[in-house]
Amino acid sequence: TSSLIQVGSPKHVRAHIKRGVLLEIRVQRFMAAQGHAFASRYYRTEESITNWEKSTRHFERIRAVHASALVHHVASLDGDRALRLVDQEALAHFLRRRNTSR
């Protein structure tokens, strides 16, 4: 949908949204009629939620360790070497937006 919006074709966007809505209605009707047969496969149980929470916590720990190592590495570099790691155009854009929002 976002690609169609960027292209600027309202006719195609409306058709895409309409197809999505019609599909959603068909799925809801199917689930109303046959959902009991599939419920055990698609509804989350306590065990699956627990596993998801465990994996999320694990990912967050890995992310924190990685971020810490990256910060320590960048801090150990001199200013010129650290600046070479940064996209200068993106940094300039970020600083302009930050200064205008203040």
C-alpha cells in the first residue's frame, strides 16, 4: 500500500484497500464458521507466550551487550576515526532537525 501511495495512483490504492477489506471479511466469515477446528493451532497458549517472552528478553540482553561494546569501541577512537564511521549527510540532517525542534 505504501508503494502505491508513493507512486501516487489513488485508483490503485483504493482497489488494493478494497481487496484487503474483502479478504478480511472472508477470513472472519471462515473463522466464524470453521474457527473451532483451527483454534488449537492458532491461539497462543501460556507456554507459547512464555517462550516468546524468554526469546524477547534474550534478544534485549544481546542487544544491550552489543550496544555497550559498540559505544566503548567508538569512545576509544580519536575524533577523526570516529567521524569516519558515521554517514556525514545523515548526521548533518539529524543535527539540523534536532536544532530546529529546540
